Amino acid sequence: MPLVSSKLLDKKWKSREQQIHKDKLRQVKSQMRTLQTAPYIPTSMVRNMKKEELNESKYSTTCLI
């Protein structure tokens, strides 16, 4: 135990430091992102889907005639 000038003041200061520490722990916010991000879709897949839609519309109109 370190030497202190007053045991009462030392006890008071320690309790105050503990209270400050508890308050800080209550106010801590998460550093991690908790929100779910949108899934990654490669641009090649988007392009291929568009190409398929164009081909489908092109061939569906020719079949009806």
C-alpha cells in the first residue's frame, strides 16, 4: 500500500476514480460495424443479366411473328 497523507482522502479519491471508470464503461460505443452491408455483385454478372434480357426480348418478339 502506497504512503498517503490521509487515508480518508485516499479512499475518497479511489472511489471517485472508480466511479469515473464505471461511467466511461457505460458510455463506450462499439467500434465494430454492426450494420449488414449489401452483398457484392460483380459488374460482369450485371452486364450478363442485361445482355440476357436483351436477347430474350429479341427472340421472344421473333417467335410471335
